[in-house]
Amino acid sequence: MAGIPPLGGFFAKYLVLLHAFEKNLIAEVVVVLATSLISTYYYLRIIKILKFEQSDGAMPASPCLTTRRQNQLFIAEALL
């Protein structure tokens, strides 16, 4: 959804926006770019919270997942 290069979503979004730009749909292109930036911020924020912030005694979000399994899921999500 974020359209991060070099993944497939980036190229799909790029081609759609390029076609919209060629058809002079500038307002739609601006809206899509703005919402993409906002969604990217939220996606990266969730990853930051899950992977890089220390918990302060609270229960972890996923106590049944080992660190290895969390890393595997993180890599799988990043590749999508």
C-alpha cells in the first residue's frame, strides 16, 4: 500500500499516477501522493514500535512469538 521501491506496489502506483498525470488529473495525483505519504508514516511507525522500542514492564504485544519468528514475519511483511 505504501508503494516502497523496488517492490511491486511501487511500480503499480507509479504507472497509475503516470497515466493520471498524462490525463491532466493533477488533483487526484496530489491526493494519492499525500495519502501515500501519510500511510507510509503510519506503517513505519508501527514497525518502529514493534521492533525498536523497549517495553516498560508491560506485556509484549505477541508473547507467543519468539524473536526468530518475529523476524521472519517482519521480513515476510517487508517483502510484500
